[in-house]
Amino acid sequence: MIRTDAVWMSIVPIDMRAGTDALLARILQVFGEARPHHAYLFANQRATRMKLLIHDGVGIWMASRRLDRGRFAWPKEGTTVSLTRAQFDGLVLGLPWQRLGEDGVIRIL
């Protein structure tokens, strides 16, 4: 539905009350710019909630996801991570996305 050429994850937790403008300001602070057709992911401290912002070239889309059980596999070190589409799909489902190969197959545990 919305073209996404790249997915970027911010490692630093955010307050889930943050709206579009606050998250856009965080994107500019962390990534330096908000590029068209790029998606930016943020999570809360416990990694049970996630927000996604996508710049579609005209405006900003925002979506959120909450897990009722468990946590998203969110890295603890670094500032940003680039994800493939398969890794993003795994992350959203709560799977160990770091272990997904290019073809979406989990090869190691």
C-alpha cells in the first residue's frame, strides 16, 4: 500500500505518547533526515510497543503495534539498525528477526 525502500530502527527507547511531530523530530535527531519511502521504527523501554513512521514523499504515516505477550526482539546496543523486508516482517510478528536470512528462512537458533 505504501512504498517502502528502506526500514530503519532506532535503538534508543521512546515515550509511546509521542505523536507524529515528536517522532519526526527524533528521526531528524537520530538519522539526520527523513527520506521519502523510508520507514523508521521506535519502541518503548520494555519493547512491548512499537511505532512506525513512513515518509511517503508527500506526508507522514504513523502506525503502532502492541504485543499482548512477550516482547519485540529489540537490540540493546548501538543507535540505529537497517532491516531487510523479511527482518521487518519477522520483527512485527515477534519472531527473532536477527536470525532471518535474505530469503526469510530461520537457519540458526
